Amino acid sequence: MKRAILIHPDPRLKKVSDPVPDLSDDLRRLADDMLDTMYDAPGIGLAAPQIGVLQRLIVLDCMKPDIGETPRPLVMFNPRVLAGSDEKNVYEEGCLSIPDQYAEVTRPKVVDVEWIDRDGNPRTETFDGLWATCVQHEIDHLEGKLFIDYLTPLKRQLITRKMVKLKRDRARV
């Protein structure tokens, strides 16, 4: 089931999410709903706070089916970065909660991440390139941090004003 995605500025997007104490069928359904919502948007990642749920849950899939890549949806409960490389990558990031706004963000090129999968198994994996950027972006959401927080105050204010206008325009419709 698709869920509504919160648009910045929304105070829920700036809150730190609570750890998931243990998995339940409701949380697995939430993860499935998040994947449906992410694919429909379309996007490559979504964090639970973006749909108003302040739990440490993210989903991502950076594969490109349009060029023949097989989807690889990942569901991560309580994800955390264990280590990041000194080498950096710059990606033009966007966010489903900040539609049609993009900016270059510098992050570690490679990160080691641990999480609990949808079956309750502990997992650890090394992510590189776009996957590393995406997982860091989504984990940031769990800390109440948006990609625009990496920008200069002026750029951040400009994007925030555009989002306020977008929300106002959508409310009128």
C-alpha cells in the first residue's frame, strides 16, 4: 500500500527516530508499504520518518531496471554506519521529501553498514558509490537530518522557501 510522503518543512522530518525494539508483522508490512511508495514515487530510498513513522527503518534499491538491472530491494531495521572511507564522492542528491530540488553533497565513497533484515537476522555489508550515498542519506533521515543540511544557509533557505510555496500550492488544489 502506498503511503503519503511528508514534504519539507515538516517538524517530523527533523526528529530523531526511535530504535526498533523487535520485529513484528506490522513492521514488515510497513517496510513493504515503504518499498511500494519508494518505487511508485519513483525513488531509490525512503526512510520511515518520511511517511511520518519515527522508527529506525529504511528501504533502498539503487538498481536501474530501465537498463536491465535486476531490482535489489533492501529493508534495514536499526541501520548504522560502522565505518566510512577517507575517500569522498560527490553526488547530486535529491529527496522524495524535497521534490524536484537537487544539490551536490560530499560523503564517504565507501561505508560499512550493519542492520537487522526483515527476517530478524543481523547483517553487515560494504556499500560503494551510489549505494553508499543512498544508505548514508537514508540513515541521516533517522537522525532528523536532510541533504539540504549539508548546503550553505542561503541555498538551504532558498530550497525551503520553494517547498513552503509547493505545499501552499498543493493545499489550494
